[in-house]
Amino acid sequence: MVTRIQSVHFDASQQLVEFVEKKVAKLEKFCEGATSLEVAMKLIKPETANNKEVALRLATGNGEVFASKTSDTFEDALLGAIDAIKVQLEKNRAK
């Protein structure tokens, strides 16, 4: 699976990029037919609470799954988006 990480309006630290790579690698095990994953981390201006947004777009053999979450930290937003992707994948499997 090809993973592309993009940061908008800020420069992502190496530690954040490694955290993202580690967490999204688990999605590959969860969805065997995944071909690509795009992770977009966006810093929403002006700086207020819940100004960090993470959007995940997972391309599978059956189509595409998308989730976006906003939180105080990129890590929390990423974990929320991953959970939303997993729920969508489970619903698609049940069909």
C-alpha cells in the first residue's frame, strides 16, 4: 500500500510523521485490498481549540473510504479518523 502524508499550513515534525506511519500501517492489516492511503493534516487558522484536522482517504479494490476528524492534537484527530475508517470498512464487509 502506498502512503502519502501531506501537511497543510505547517511543517510536520519527524516524530509526528513517524507516529502517523506507525498508526496507518495497522490499516493495511485491517484492509487487505487497500492500494493507497492519503493522510492530510491541516492546521486551521486562526489558532483556537480543536484547530487540527486530519483527513484520511483509503483507496481499496471496491472503491474509496474517507474520514476526517478535528481535535486539539493531530494524534487524537488521526486516531479518531482511523477508527471511523475501520467502522466504514466493517460496514462494507457486511454487505
